[in-house]
Amino acid sequence: MKIVIAGAGEVGTHLAKMFSNEEQDIIIMDPDESKLALLDNYNLLTYHGSATSFACLKDVRVQSADLFIAVTPFEARNIMACQLAKKMGAKKTVARIDNSEYLAKKHTAYFNTIGVDDLIYPDFLASTEIKTSLRMPWVRNCFEMFDGQLIVLGVKVRANAVIVGKRLKDLSNLSQALHISAIKRNRETIIPRGDDYIMDGDIAYIATTRDHIDEVRTACGKSTHSVEKVLIMGGSEMAEQLARMVGDHYHVKIIEQSLARCEELSGNLPNCNVVHGDARDTDLLEEEGISDYDAFLALTSSTEANILGCMMAKEHGVQKTIAEVENLQYINEAEALNIGTVINKQLLASSRILQIMLDCDVDNARCLALSDAEVAEVIIKNRARVTKNQVKDLRLPSSMTIAGLVRDGVGQLVRGNTSLQEGDHVVVFCLSGSIHKIEKAFS
């Protein structure tokens, strides 16, 4: 697949690196040559030029692109670049935007008409992820697949969990309702096999069905609590977006350093309590009653401040903490710390792009990017190789495992004796760099 990426910022650079590992034909373009120089050692081409220039788009042969992605910092420029690319022959276009209004379904036809096939708003994706996380505070991550028919839960496992010390192939004696599909251990993701063990401190990614979520919680030794009061550190766009989403369900307070931004937030969010101050100040947190809050969200532009804020919140007894970590190189370290859920907009944007790349014809597949792995939701095509044998005999790569499937609208976990069928919707875990193997196996 030929992919042209316009914009070598954080999102564009991450996408370019990720796709270069997937054996795709990648060109990334940007008017800033210094940004492109940072990609010299990757398996891709760089082009110094503007994505809104006809001449530059001709130079990168955008007419032969299967996917054109505009992720510059400028919304209008991204939309215009997609318009030009589509008009010149690009098969599918994606624009990064900064306005949630554009995501409304009633506007889809308009954007399609002008040449923009898909829209990505990273702050909206992150806010949606946080909203889901608040509903289930005992998990690190919660991915609902196929309209909730399958659930993938990322859970930090402690020594009190009954699954600790157990081999995966023996877990069926405890429960038939969970499938451990990946393990994050010592900053590395593992696709486990039957003889692997669950250890204290692992983050286990467990596939299950909605009716058995409580069974998974019990197996992981977790208790549940409801979230009613939410304290947000930083009045960012994401914080404002989230407050709009959850303001009717939770009591929300935002602490923001900028007085001008506080005034803006107070006008935009009449049902939200906005406080002027620095949430890294322990005295201020105690004055605002941090110990009485059920969840603490650190959503400033500083990764370091967010990590520190969540650590302080944990010390004050807040059970659910969420930190925005924008530096990708910090994610593994952050996940190893006791700071709860980690949110990264680049990974969330990548997830949406991977969905588009894996399933250009159908809009009901998803893909979720972890720091060094992906969770892909794919549909088995006619005469796919994986339909020839039972799962145990498929000889899938060691970097890949099938977690569950939905058949005739009903979710089920996958066992060794499961036979996959055309039309099945399956959830696949794979290590980074293995997406192209999914395409080969399931197409």
C-alpha cells in the first residue's frame, strides 16, 4: 500500500515510523526540512514541500496513493490538502481536525463531497477513551469491540489475584470466560502461549464478553468503586472536551494556571467548577479536597507534570488516576509507575489510521494501538487462509494471537479447537510491525 503523509509533527512522524515497520510504501512531506531529517534512518521517503501545492503533490505522485493522510497542525490546510489529493487521484484521504462539530454524522456527506473521506480529532479520541475508563475504574484500559459484543480489558495484576502464578493453559480450570491475549511486563509486550505464567505487576490484556466482566475482575483480585467526583489538572482542549461529555454524569472541577483560560472555561462550561491555580501545589490540592475525589485526571501539556500530578493524587488516596503522556518514549516508563491509566493522542490517532488501512471498504472495523503492539478488529474474507484449519493448527506467527470473535452477532472467545468462518469478526493481538501479517492471513 502506498501511503503519503502530510505533516512531520508528532502524529505524522509516529505514523511514518509505524508504517515503515509494516513494510508499506511511505512518503512523508513537510515544509520544514529539519523535521524530515529526523526520519533519515527509517525505511521511508521524505519530501521537502507543501501538501497544498499542486507541484509538490505531483512530485510525490499522490495520484497513485492508496491513502493520503494530512496531519499538519493546521486544520484548514489539512482539509485543503485532502481536497487536492483526492482530486488528483488519491484513493482515500484522512484529515486531522480540531473541531468536534465536524464529526457529526450529518456532515459526513459534505466532507465526502469535497474529497475528505475520514476525519481524525485526537482530543476527541482521547476524551472518549477517558470517558470509557471512568465507567470502569479498576481497569487500565477498556476496549469495546463490535458494539460491546467483545470486551478487551487491560488490568494491572497484583499478588492477591488468583491468576498470578498460573500457566495460561491452566486458567480454563478457573474460568472459561477470559482469554489473556497479551502481557505487558518489564516495559515489554508479550504475546503469550500456554506455558507462560502471569506474574505480580503484569498488565494483562484480557478478552471477555460483557456478561463476564465481574468474573474477570474477581480473577484479577480487583474491587470496584463508582466515580462521582472528578478533579482535572489542566484546562486543555481535551479537558474541556471531556467536561462537555461527562458533565451531566459527574461533578467535575478543573484547576488551571492561566487566569484567562479559567475565564474562558467558566464561560464555556457553566456546570463545571473552575479553579485558578497550579495543581502541582500540594497545599492547593489539599485545600480543594483532593482526598474526597474518586478520579484525578492530569491533562496538561507537560508529560512530566502529569506523571507527578498522578503520583501525588495516589498519595492522597485517589483510586482512579489518568495521565496524558504525549512523549512516546515515556509511555513504557509511565505504565510501570503507579499512575493508573496512560493516554496518548498519537497512539489513538494511529489506531484510527490503522483501522482505515486494514479495512478500506467497511467502516465497522477498529484497531487499537498500544505502545509496542496493536489490537486489530478484522473481518474474515472469502477463502481466507485462516478458515482452512482449527486455530491450533493455523501456525500463526509467534507475534500474533486471536482473542475472540463475533459470529451472527454473538461474541465468543477463541479456543484451540475453534474453526474460523468467512464473515467472522475477529480480534487479533499482534506486536508492532506485524499488521501486514494480519492482512495476509485474514484476507
